[in-house]
Amino acid sequence: MAHKLVIVESPAKARTIGGYLGQGYVVESSIGHIRDLPQSAAETPAKIKDKPWGRLAVDVDNGFEPYYVVPRDKKAHISKLKTLLKDADELYLATDEDREGEAIAWHLLDELKPKGIPVHRMVFHEITKQAILAAVASPRQINDDLVEAQEARRILDRLYGYEVSPVLWKKVMSGLSAGRVQSVATRLVVDRERERMAFRVASYWDLEGTFDAGAQKDPRMFPGRLYAIDDVRVAGGSDFADDGTLKDKKGGRVHLDRAGAEGLVSALADTTFSVRSVEAKPYRRQPYAPFRTTTLQQEASRKLGMSASVTMSVAQRLYENGFITYMRTDSTTLSSSAIGAARTQVRDLYGEEYLPDAPREYASKVKNAQEAHEAIRPAGESFRTPAQTGLTGEQFRLYELIWMRTVASQMKDAVGQSVSVRLGGAASDGRDVVFSASGRVITFHGFLKAYVEGTEGGKRSDDDQVPLPELAEGDGVSAAALNALGHETKPPARYTEATLIKELEDREIGRPSTYASIIGTIINRGYVYKKGTALVPAWIAFSTIRLLEEHFPRQISYEFTARMEDVLDEIANGQKDRQSELAEFYFGSGDVEGLKKLVDELGDIDARELATFPIGGPDSDIHLRVGRYGPYLEGPDDEGNPIGKRANVPDDLPPDELTLEKAKELFANPAGEEIQLGVHPDTGLEVVAKNGRYGPYVTELLPEDSPKNAKPRTGSLFKSMSLDTVTLEDAVKLLSLPRVVGEDPESGEEITAQNGRYGPYLKKGTDSRSLTSEDQLLTIGLDEALKIYAQPKQRGRAAAAPPLKELGNDPVSGQPVVVKSGRFGEYVTDGEYNATLRKDDTVEAITLERAAELLAERRERGPAKKAAKKGTKKAPAKKAAAKKTSAKKTAKKTTKKVAKKA
């Protein structure tokens, strides 16, 4: 039977839309991108391998034509789509309405090559029945300009990555990668750490007082802080530069030290204060605009503790299941129906007094925002409250956040009053002293009844109130308590995911839809790691950024990277030509050097200098070096040899904490330096303790005449031990491992206690069982070991490791889906099929819907081939017919005509 074929990106979206369209429609997913530039030499067809541009898979000499291939794991699925297309009388390409989605639609059209049937581009911003039916009724054609912009971005990233990354491999470390935006994001994190390393602490003191307005006032007591002495402001944290010096400000500043602050407290002991001034101002706070991609990521990080990747993954599931509108948007506009739905909920849930007379409209402040998109909001023409959705866990929390922000955006302002008071008095030494007190009272909460935005860095939230008594100029008050307080200036805060996203957006670097993957990439590549929520650069990032700054200054420039986004927007708007912009980027023009020339004419790069950083100042004789196996310190020894001492640097020590004092501490206990513990009572060998790359350990020193293949016994220190406290007795116990616990009376097999990579365990033949603590290695007896072995195993030769995460039941098989750790990494399984997580997936972010997509893709390839049993004669293999690899992409002009024709 003929049908209308609708292709979307994901199985979850296909199921939801299929339910809305009903009979006559077949809705299938492309499972993401169906083709791309080759990702490896194995994917690169033989016909282009010998081309000068074959490695890039972009013909830079002929209009930057890309050479696309269908990945091996997508070929079966493409065949399925082609089979479905044979019986179709219409084709709807219903991928997301952004550049990425437009490109996927174009790739599908170019790969499937439908003949004799109408082809439509179907777009929608939410997956509700009304929106889907409206999209089917009003399709459009593929937007070639959007495709051109996405293709230009993909080629730019390929040229940058494939040309610059090999330079890093040769001069910094193998396995590194460079990226047009990821490298700039890494530079931001490195630059912030450089600021912290250059920062010098300044100390300052001030006075904090509790003042008594009298029994007749409410509140009676209120706080105040020292403001000025003899009409000169008292210095605070913002008055000091990063080098610890006082900034030169108009009117000067009084810099109090401890003695000065404590002396002033004494001088004010008997002072009576009077109100010098009272300044009252109306307070008004307007609601925040509805969420766009970046503000959602930032707020989910602050309020829900979600990383950017988790936020986008959860939002994707909400969108695909019809709960929210499209989550990749830089627009803050709401449709008239959405405004109506929000206003209805304000009236029903909060009352008429919270509803403004006219609907609120928000204009996007984002440059080149796609106003065709809406803000992120609950889907539909009437909103479901969080309780009405039936959602749970992360999806419920994120939906609730989106719902609250959307409803609050259509509520009245919060209003109140803010008051600033100055209190003055004379100290016993004649100095005139002024304290300040500020307060805020909210008289009508307005939108704050529904939503209060999260804050960082100790900032006051919008609904905080600090009431002050009603005071008038000339009123007398007394000081109930005065205290001298010491403070230190703080270095610039490290970026968190939320603040890095905000910085990238403020600098107009990258696009909102790419921020989650950018941050994920720089973390996964080892350039950056997390310490709590803070993003800390590894030393390898310092070497990488130094090379890029010295040899690719334009490509690592913040301004240049932002300008490239403008260029891509202009291509998307049909204002610029893709080929000419790519040519300027790669080959250069006029005085602008292109990427190719920079790579070809790099000249000499001193790899050692790139990897060397002085500790404690440019003239220091102690240096950190980034080595093949990690960072380490070099410095002079006691005999004056310039690199006579070395010490490993802990991987989790932030660069700004590696001070000269810390370096000397590491030298005092370096890797390789031996701590003599004594002679082993049984072997007579010297026992020493060392600090190695993988932690502290003890070992025996073998005699010089020992055979070359002889290996000394070693034992890692338990987590409860340290090099400073380990004794010979401890070492003897550690060297006794693995320890024979006893013999199984039934099987006669020996049971041993061993310490392994994944912790302490028991071993009996091939059967291993985990222990709960390292101390059990030395104390566990045979009876306790036998009790452990009496417990049933879950399956297999050894007790199965518990799942890393339970996700729910698979919608196809109905079986429980769990995340597990395997030999080749983490994977999801429903008990029948296993699907390895992709590079952008994480255990933290994976959801049931994403797992179902991976399993659906795995099922497409059929069951795994079983290994032939031993002894079974293998049939001779038939010679595979030679296949000619033909280009999947014809000339761009031809394919664009096909797209327009369709």
C-alpha cells in the first residue's frame, strides 16, 4: 500500500509523531546524521586516498567540495529507508528546524534520491498533535542557504582540526586535538587560571556593627558597616588591583590594617551615633525572559546541578515526547497561543492581581537570533502543570524549571522599597566616622511568587529582604556591638559550566546548540577537569594554548572566532558566498595569512620550551615540564646541578596552587626518592618506600648480582597509610600480599587475598569475589572467606559487576535497560542486545530514550555473530565480489538543483 514517508532524527520522536499522524503515514528515524566526512582512514574511500586533499576529504582546490560517506553502521539503515521510500507516494523530511536539521534533511534527500514523488520539508517547534498536523499541511522546501552555512561550518571545523591537530601531535603530545571553537574555549579557561596565578592577595580590615534604634522601633536591631573616616571611603575588596595594590581612585581610600581597625573599635566605645541621611527608592524587578538554550543551561547548572550535556539530553527527551518546544533556540519570543496559555495559568494559580493588563513580549538580545523559533516553553496551546505531566526524576525537575520560568514571564513586576542610611559619630580621638546600612522590603512579590532566578558567588537573590527600622535624619542610635573584621581579596573565580557558557555567548563565540558538546570535548580530551563545579585547566592545556598563541594567533583569537560566527550567519542569510569565505580562511587574502600557509611554514618550534613553565617567577630555577606521562618538576640539587632533582606533580593539583613553596614540598618527597624502612626479617633485603606515578608504595631492593629478569616484591600503600607514617611492620604486611587465606575443604583450591586495580578481592581458581575494605586483605580468615564464597554468583565465571545505572524498560523489547561497564567501555543493554555509548554520551547523561535509540540502531544490524566452536571445520570463504566505491556526492550545483526541484 502506498504511504507517506516521514523521516525524523530519532526513534523517540518517530513514535510520538507516528501516533499523531496515524494511518497512511510511516514515520521512521534517520537515527541522527546519515552521512558525514570520513572519520578515519578506514572510512576514506580508496579513490580519494591518493589525492592531495584525500586526508581532509575536502577538495580545497575545487571550490572546497566535501566528500561525504555513509558510515558503516548506517548503511543497513539507509537500505531500510530506501525500501520504505519505494512504496511511498510522498516524502516528508521532518528534521529539526535549525542549520543542523536542515543539513540532515538535505543529506537524506541527496542520499535517498527520490524519483517521481513530491518531497516536502516539514518543520515544527513542538511535538503536539496540532503542531504536527499543521506542519504536514504547510510544508516548505529545503533552505539552501541554511545548508550552505552548516556545510561551511563543517568544512571549517574539518580544516582547522585536521591541519592543526597534527602540529600538536608532533610538538606537544600525541592524541591531542584542536578545534575552531574548542581551542578558544580552552584558552578562556587557561587565561582565567593565568589570572589566578598572577593574582596577589591583599588584606584589609573594616568594622561591622549592630545598631540599636530603640525599643519603639521595629526591627529594633539592624546591621551596619564602616563606610568612611573623615569623609574618605574605607577600602573594600573592589578597591584593590589583582597585584594586591590599592587602586588610585578619586577621593582616595583609607586602608585599615588590624591594628587600625581594632584601635578604631576602642575609640568608638562610648560614641553615640545619629542618622546623617536616609535615602529611600522604589524597588522594581521585572520578570526574566523565557528560556533560550544558554539561559536554560546556566540555570539548570545553578539550580539543579545539571551539566550542560545532561541538560540538553534531558531537554531533548522532553521535546521528543511532546512536553516542551524545541530546545535549541536563541529566541526569547513566545507565540500568541503560548502567551495566552501562560496568562491563563497565572490567573488560575496565582489570581487576577498577579496578571498584568497587557501581555509581556520579549525581544531577543542575541545577535542574529532566529526569531522564527520560539523560546523554550511547555508545549501546546494550554500548559500542563508539572504535577499533570506524570514525569519523574530529571525530566520532571527540568520541565518544572521551564514551566515556572514561562509562567513567571507573564506576571507582574515585583515591587517594594530599598533604603540606604548613613550613621555618623565622633571617635574619642576626634575622627569622624560614618557607617552605612542598606535594606530592602518587597511589598508585592509579583513574578517572584512563581520563580526566583538562581545566583552564584554569594550574590543576593531577587527575593531577599533586609528590613530596616523607620528612621529619620537626626534620629539617635547606639552601637550594641562593634567588631573588627579582617578580609583578603580573592582571585577571579574559575569558570563553571554555567559561567563559561555565559562568557562564550557574551563574546559571541560558537552557537548555543554547540556549547554542551564544546565543554564535553575539552573535558573528555583532558584539557580541562572539574574540581567540584569549577573548570580547571590541566598543564597540557597550557602547552597547547601557548603553541596556538605563538603560531596560530589569528585562529585562536577571540575576536576572529566571533567574526567567523557572523560570517556563517551571513552565509545562512544568503549575504555571503561559502566558497570565498572558506578560501580566505584556508588560503588567506591580502595581508591575511591563511591556515595552510601557517601550517606549511611553521618553522622551528622548540617543543621543550613549549612544555616548560617557571614556578615562582620568570627567573626561577625550578620549572614545571609537561612530559609524555604527565607534569613533573625539575630543579637544582644541593650540588648545584641545574636539573639535579625531579618530582611528579599530582594530577589533581590545580596550576595556581603550584607555588614555589608547594614545589619545594614535592621535591622533599619526590617520585623515585627512597625512604629507608629497614631490613625485611624473612628475606634480609632492604625495604624502602617510594612515591610513584600511581601513588606511594613499598618495595624490596634486590642485590646488584640478581638476574636481569628478577622482579622485587612491591605493595601499594593502603588509602589509610602515608609515606610519612608507614613503618617496616606495615611494609612487611603489604609485601606479604597476595596472602594465602586457606584451602577450600570441598574443592581443595587455595583461596588468596589480593589487591587489584579495582580494589581488594578474594581469588579461588578463576572465581573472584570483592572485599569491602583493604584491611580485610590482612585480617580475613578462612571461615569468613568461605561465607563470602557461599553467596550465589549472579552469572558467568565471576560475580557480575552491578549496573552503573538503571534506566527503565525498553519500549521495543519491554526488558529492563541498564548501563554497564565492559571491556571496551560503558554500554547499554536490554539483556539481548548491547550498544556501546558514543563519544558524546556519558553515564551521567544517558537516559532511557537515548539508550533506546542506541539499542534500536544496534538491532538494525541484526544479532551478533557467534564465534565458531573449537573443533568445528570452517567452510572455505567465498571470494567477495570486488566493489567499486563511487562518490556519494555529486557536484554541489547539481545536488542543489535536485533539492530545489524536489
